[in-house]
Amino acid sequence: MNNKFFDEENVEKVREKQKEEAAINKQKAEFAKINFNNSNLEGSNGYNYQNEQLLRNYIGPNFDNMMKRNFSIWAIIFGPLYYLYWKMYLQGGFFLLFENFIIAFLQKYIGVFVYLIILLLRLIYGATFKDSYINHAINKVMIIKKKYVTKNTSEICAKQGGPSIIMAIISILAIEFVFFLLRNFLIKGI
């Protein structure tokens, strides 16, 4: 029986379409879990297209990848610098200072094991980066929505969000300079 409907090419196309639809539905379901604290705008299932668009604009072209993965290899490799790159200055600065503190003060006591502690911290960064960044982005989008009620919030989200290599470099230099001063002047005085 030769049926065009069951042709391998058609079956493959149907499977690809089903995979695409499943990915879209999964993304919508995950997005519906996000709480924007604005029940007036949410639909019956908690999904809100306007909020998703604002979040999508804030995160930028990496939105789909960010929503798909749960683990960030880049957060492991670059650690706090990756947080700074994504404009999470408070977390990135704290993690950078914490890692420098561990290296500067604990290395003389535990030697090479200090790098195992840093590796463990980096694994934690990798496992928690997505949720941290999504929460950060949601908070920023909500601030933008409240602050710029009458303006085009989509454009503002796109300008204020996303990664920034320049701010990451400036933040790193500033934090490293402060830590350099602490290491060289306060530690020598102790």
C-alpha cells in the first residue's frame, strides 16, 4: 500500500512540527510560572503575552536559549564576571569579592584546596544563574513598567537589558582595585 500521507518525508515533517510545538508550549508553560505581581494583566492560565514580550525585549536575542537551559556553562567558566556581563552588578560584585577573599585569606591555610572551593562555587553559579537572571530581569521589567507608564516600555526594556561587556569590564576593574587596596594596605597593617 503506497500512501503519500505515510511517506517518510511527511512523517519527518510532522515530527519536526510536533517538536517545535512542544518546545513552544514548554516555553509558554515555563513563562506562565513567572510571577509578575500584576494580576490585572494576566490571562486565565497566568500567561501574559505583553509581559513575555517585555521580558523578551529586556533579555534580548538570547531569550529563547535562556529559557531552554537550566545550567550555564558560561557561569562556571567566567563565574562572577558572567553575572557582571549580564548587568547583575550586586550579585557579580559580591561573588567576585567573595572569591578574591577566599583566595587571598584562605590560600595560606588550605593551599590548593582553595581552588576546589572556587570550583564548587562556580558549579553553584552555573546551576543557579538562569533563575537568578530571570528573577533579576523580571524585577527590572516591573520597575520599568511602573516608572515609564506612558512611554514605550518595549524600547526601554531593550535598551536597559541584555548583556554589557563594557560595564562588566568597568565593574571588574573597580572591584579589583578596591580589593587590591584592601589586600595591600589593610592586610599588611594586620
